[in-house]
Amino acid sequence: MTEVLSQNEIDQLLSAINAGDTETEDFKPAADIRKIKIYDFKRPDKFSKEQIRTVSIMHETFARLTTTALSATLRSMVHVHVASVDQLTYEEFIRSIPTPTTLAIINMDPLKGNAILEIDPAITFSIIDRLFGGTGEGTKIQHELTDIETSVMEGIIVRILGNMREAWTTVIDLRPRLGQIDTNPQFAQIVPPTEMVVLVTLETKVGEVEGMMNFCIPYLTIEPIIGKLSAQFWYSSVRRGTTTENLNILKEKLTTVDVNVVAEIGTIQISVRDVLALQPGDVICLYNTKIGDPYSLNIGNKKKFLCRPGIIGKKMAVQVIKKIAEMKQEDFIEIASDGEETL
């Protein structure tokens, strides 16, 4: 609370100033403690910090998937991680990348408009050198891509876009498609120069070669889903991924998977020399197997059922008689000793 001086105190203060006992410089106005935030109307912030953070999380997943995919394709150590996520004007982005470079125009269906994936020339030529059988050192001479080199990079970029679709799946069913590859940034005017974009910078290392990959998304393209770029929506989407409905879908998909089923009569250890010497009519004695014993029906590498051999029409077949997991030890002994028993 502000203190109010009495008339007597005011008179004493004026007397002291007139007598020279007190300097007027000692009395300074209170400092203005208001916080002033500088706002540039030429560069309006259209993405909140939370939305920027969500974009960063999405592309960390994209970076991990791309690291695995490129390592398998190039058969070399590849490391990709998110270095930064910033918002800036499209003109600033275009000025920040070298010429020539690898500039892929990406159609962001079902979102409107295009995005840009820019790959540093050092990374581009390292990938091309590796795929052509080299050591992946790249080249110090920067030049525009030839038709063959462009075709090679198209295959790499299409593979990368598959990872992007998976990274965005919790927000939207994105279907990114490669439109064209340019080398001059001035020819890639997908939005007006003053339009705001979000720029995801990915530090990339292929072998010993380091460089950057930049993914530029205009605000106009991402605007329809801007409300989904929040922590609340993100984590609720992650939780929805473990619902009963999704588990049932996974179970349904698994039912269509083919597996090997083998009826195993018995086992024996035999040398390769003896196998090569086998002739029609030779008899092989199996370990711990008697006539009438049930066979083991294996699913993959697991002993799952007991079965008996038979014939259906002109085809050989087996009849399942018991699950091995349900059997007790004494049941197995009884079945093995009585070849005529049916269950």
C-alpha cells in the first residue's frame, strides 16, 4: 500500500531540499515492472508452444523409423534425430538452404497444399554413392542430379514418406506422395514468401557424413488439424490405440497368418554320410517311439497336439486327439502304451 505523508512531513522534506541536505537525484521514480513482449506483425506466431512440442514428438517417431529404414537400405550406420522445430516465414526458409540441393515437393493428401522435404547435398551424394557400391563418402563437387541419380533419390524419398505416414497416424491418416524433385529453391514457390511455416530440422548422419534434412510445412496446409496438435489429443490418441476394438482387429488379422503344421513320427540323430547312403527299403529305428504311439503335431516349433495317422480318400491325414498342454504325465503314458485307445 502507498504511504501518505502528513503536512508536517512534507514541510520538513521541502526544508531539507532547500537547505541542501538532500539531493533531488536521490528520489527516482519507481521502475516500470510491466513485461513488454515484442511482436513482429510481419512474422505472426501462428503455432503455440504446445503445438510445436507435439510436432516435435511426432517427428521424433519419424526420425526413429527413418533411421531404421535407411540403415537397412544402405547397409550402413545411419542416425537421424530432431534438432529443432521452429516457425518462420517461407522466404526465410528458402534463403537458408543451399543451391543446388535436393528439394522434394510433397503432396499432403488429404490436407490441402504441399510441403517440402529438403535433403542436404552431402547426405544426398553419400546415399547415392552408397547405393552405387561406394563407401558412402559422397563428393565435394556440388552439381545438379542426373536422371539416374534423381531416380535413385525418388526411391529413397518414397520410403521416407512411408515412415512419415506412420508417424502422423495418431493425428490424421496422412497419405504423402512425392510430386517432383527440384534442385533450385527459387523454383519451389509453394506458398507466398511471407506465409508462416513450421520447419522441422533433422540432423542426419550416414556413415561419417553429416548433414541436415528439413521438413517444411506451411501453416495453410496444417491449419485444418491445428486443433489436434495438443498434448491432450495426442495422449488420448495413444490410449485409444490399446482399446478392445483394436485388439479384436489384431486378433482377426492374426487368424489369416499361415503357419507350418508338421506331424512328427519321431527323432533320431544320424550322420550326413548315412543319409547319403540311404536306399529304398532301408529301415531307420526311431528313438523312444513304438508302433501305435500317437504322433506329435507341431505348430511352428511348438509341440501342440497328439494325433494319429490315417487316410482321407487318396490323401494322407492325421486325426487330432488331444492338446499336449492339457495332458497330464500319466495320460500321456496311458495313450502311448495303448495303441487302440480313442479320445
